[in-house]
Amino acid sequence: MALALEDRLAVTELIALHGHLVDAGALERLFEVFTADVVYDLSDFGQGELTGLAAIKEAALALGAGNPVAHHVTNVVVEEVTDDRVHARSKGLAVMADGSCGSVTYEDTVVRVGAEWRISHRRVLARKLPLNGLGQD
């Protein structure tokens, strides 16, 4: 069965909501985006995995002024896995206070929780090489 258009839109908006909440400092509202036991994988940045909403909030507060001032998300692709679980891949752009920018790929497992969707696992991959290194021998 194909994922309903309404669910596709809900998942896409969920992914976008993350940036709005974090940029606004509304970390107490992370439950609107993530499951309570979310795994937030920052291994590609050498920081391992954060488990749970409190760990994400603590990490953001510890980073303080080192956080981006703006998170932008684009190129969202949603693939149905089961009726209550999807895989979503998107591109993230972060703008820092000094104007520098960075790019990541978000790999999300999104699950249905009651009538809502929430991210239960997010892997953040750093984008470091054009074409993922292809042709750069």
C-alpha cells in the first residue's frame, strides 16, 4: 500500500519543524519532533549517539554559541517501510553566526505514534566532498 499523501506531507513538515524549534531555542518542544527514546546519531562528527530528548537538549545547551543560528532542510525523500514506519532522507544546511555554512544529510526513521509521526532515529552525515569523492583521485 502506498503512503498516503497526507502522511507524506506530515512527515515532510515534521522534518522541517526541527529547524524552527531549535533555531527558536524551543528545546522543551522537541517531543513534537522526536520520540521520547530517540537515538540521535552524531558519530560522523565524532560525537557518538545521543539517546532521549534530555540528551539532545543537554548537548545543544552545552554547545551554546557554537550552535548554528539557522537550520534549513530541503530535498526530502520519503520511502514507506511499513504502514507505521518510513525512512526519510533530506539535506540540511546550517548557517553559523559568523556566516559560514555547512551541509549534512539526515537519515531518519519516522514512526507513527497514535495519529502523529515522530522521528525515532536520526543519523546526521557530514557532507565533506563534492560528488561524495567521485572523480577526485
